[in-house]
Amino acid sequence: MSLIHVTGNTYCIDLGYSYVGLYRIGKNDAVLLDTGRPGEEGDILLNAIRENNIIIKAIISTHAHIDHVGNNSLLKNHFNSTIAMHFNEAGLCFSDLSIKNANPILDLHHAKRFYSNMVCKTDRLILDSDDKITFEGADFSIFHAPGHSPGHICVITPDGVAYLGDALLGKSSLRAAKLPYAFSHSADIKSKEQLRGLKADGYILSHKDILGDISPLIDSGIKKVNDTTTRVFRLIEGEMEFGAILKKAISEFNIRIDSYEKYARVERLFRPFLEYLVETNQVVLYSKDGCLYYSTI
């Protein structure tokens, strides 16, 4: 599989569901930006690396979601790659227990079953104060963009190309997302606004674009969150418990749930919208008769 050339020594690899970034250093060495999902994408990634005679010296992970760190351990085992990640994200994939902690609806058995491929050892922690990280003499700039996850970062290669991870979704992904995910929508919107100040010679989106201008996507991304939040707000009638609102949302957004894993994922996508409504003083959350209720103001 050929690499997709962006500019200079910056490339990306199409894994099907996502792009991962790659920066070549010298003839054979490279730094990888994210690693994709385990399984088929891991096979595609390894084949592309082998066909191009590349040695992965390091991996910089934008955040600890399975479609971004799912092959970290696989590559570390093959190449003894150094893994770098924001300290908030490193804690999320430290062990099966930390994965369960990030997915409280899952029992430990199912956390292992669904997400054990996320577990990896982070060798270099990226702090909030860090604005660059260096591998093999190449400097990668760090742009902190928390919101989609607690410590999400964007990585700018020495060529000036910004790999944005999930800080922004491409047009097709944004259209397809019924409940676009953010750990905190308020923080995510703030980070999207700050992306307007990120000047790069090109932008790679994990799902799945290579762009010269991201301004329209910033506007579209914020609008999608606000429009979805409005739809969620309209589901709340009187005082309602979380489960009742979620049940209405499953119907409203035409979501099919046919497994425990799917239910857990949908709840994880949906809950931050209610939290955002509470944070923005559109909805109140209170306890009554031993239950928690949401009510519009």
C-alpha cells in the first residue's frame, strides 16, 4: 500500500475508517500519529509500514479512544516504538481497570472484552505546559484541544501540517454523526473556537479529510453540537429521569440498539448533551424521592 503524500516528509495512511499521520525521518525511520482500530486496520497499517520499509520509532497519540490507540501495543511489540500521550489520556488506557473507570456503565469483564486493545504503556507524558515534543531530532508542535476527550491534542509536523485527531470531523462524518461525541461539549466548543488561531500549511482529519482551510468545518462542528443539543432539550417534558430521556432520544435520532455494547456506547454519547444543558443553565438536575430528575427551566 502506498502512502498518501501530503507535503514534505508528511504522509498519511488510509485505514478505511480513519487516516493516521506519518512523518518520515531519514530513509526508513518514522513517527506515527495515532494507530487506528485493532483487527483489520492493524493489519492494513502493518502491511503499509512493511511495504514501505519503515521503522516506527515513535507514536504520538492524539487521545485514548480505541480507534486512535487500538494498535499502539501492536506496533510497540513489533518496533519497540516509544509511545507519547497527554497525561490525562495515558491514564485512561493504563490498564483494564482504568478503561472501566472511563466507561462506568461497563463491568470489568465487558470493559476487557470490548476495549482490552486500548491498554498500552505510555513512555513519554505530554503535559499541559508542553508545546512541542522531539523525536529523532524532529520537533512536533503540540496544540492542546481538550473536549472530545480530557487531554486531546493536535500534532503539527515539522512540515507545518496539523494532524487534528478528532478535534474536528470531516463533512461526511459530521453528516453521519447522530450524536457527535465529546467528553465535555463546552470544552470542545472552546477548543474548536481556538482552532481558528491554528495556522498550518495543511490539516489532516482522522475521519477523513486533508484540507487547506478548516474554518468552514469549525463553524459546521459547533452548529452540529448546538443543533443536536436543541433537539435533546425538546425531548424533556416536565421532570424526567435520565433513562426516560434516553429512551425518547433513541427514537428521535433513529438509533438501533441490539447489544449491551451498543447501549453502553449510546449512553456514553448521549449523557454529555444533558450535562451541557445543565452547564448552560437550560436544564436543572435535582434529587427527589431517591431519584435524579432533569427539568427545563
